[in-house]
Amino acid sequence: MKSPRYERVLLKLSGQVLANKRGSGIDPGCLEKITTEIQKVASLGVQVAIAIGGGNLIRGTEATGMLKIDRVSADNMGMLATAINALALQNALERKKLVTRVMSAIELSQLAEPYIRRRAIRHLEKGRIVIFACGTGNPYFTTDTAAALRAIEIGAEVIVKGTKVDGVYSDDPFRNPKARRYPHLHYKAVLDQELKVMDANAVTLCRENRIPIIVLNINHKDTFKKSVLGESIGTLVD
């Protein structure tokens, strides 16, 4: 069998990949599909960390408008949503006999471990899957930025962003059938063209620390595994 190209990866999952057809909540079928793909990568001996979003439950930016909640409170609610997703993901992975740890950037002592960099690395070295919840623990920072920050801190070799589309496009592929997929992009092009890969803070952090980003459709069978093996999948940003 081909050896993995990467020994330690950070998988960034948006909350939307867990959502039902209405785009909200947690769909059992989506949860099963995604954890199966994670299991395939873990079985290769690759150390896997996961940063999870919470947009399927609540988005801080939407709560400020629809619910008229102040931004700080809304972002705090969003962080709690990521913790819910992290616990659901942990439970699904443990049903597959994968040892996991949820680490939270805010204190949730009865539900998750506090995020401590050295402890996270030790978990990974022992073959445990680490799920990072609650973003950076601060309002005004997205879970994309949290994913980039955690990837740098734990020494991940790549960020794999699992989405519902098979890469980065010149336009929304669901609305524009003529949208073109980019197989490869440089960080500068992503920032200059404001392409929706990750937010600008996250892309800048990755550029400064030379961490490549692979954007792929996590729902497609074996895409995550193929990316870790070094095959050309989705869009590579470096």
C-alpha cells in the first residue's frame, strides 16, 4: 500500500457538512459518512486533528441580524454550537472504536479537556484523534482562523478543508454551471481575488507558516484518504 504523504493533518470541517437537507441540525447519515472517511485515514497511521464549525446550529453573524443579539454574545453562542458538533463527532468516531479527545478553547470541564498545546500533541502521538472545539475561544475570530492557528501550534503538515464542493471555483458552482474549478492556487491569488477558501486571516497564517491547504468534497468516497496519500484531489493552495 502507498505510504501517506503526511504524518499529521488537521481536518477543518464546517458545521454545514453535518447538516440535514434543510441545512440545519445534525444528520445521522452525514455523520456516519464523514466519520467513515476519517476512520480510513486514521487506519493509515496518520495523526488526525479536527477543527469543527457550528454553522449548522447557529452562526454568530446571523444571530446578530436575525435575533438582534450583540456580536460578542452571538459569537459565544457559535462557539457552544461547535462544542455540540464536536461531541456528536466524538461519539460517532468512538462507535467505530477510534479513541478521541475533545479539547475546548473555553472552559467546559465536565464535557471536554481544556486546550493545552503539549497535551494535544501527546494525544496525537498516542494515536488519538483530537477534536478542537470552540474556535480560538474569542469572539470575532472564525473557526477557519482557529483551524489555521491549531494547525500551526500542533505542527500539522497540511490543512484539509472538507466541504460540500470538490474544490475552489471561480464562482458559485451551484449557481453558475460555467464556474471553473482551480486545481492549484497560490495564497496570494486567494487573497487578491477574495476566493472563498478560508477567511483572509486563516490564509495569511497558512502562508506565513507555509502550511498548504487542500479543499475537497468530504462527502465523496476516499477523497480525504487520497489527499493524505498525496494524490491530486480538489484544490491545493500553497
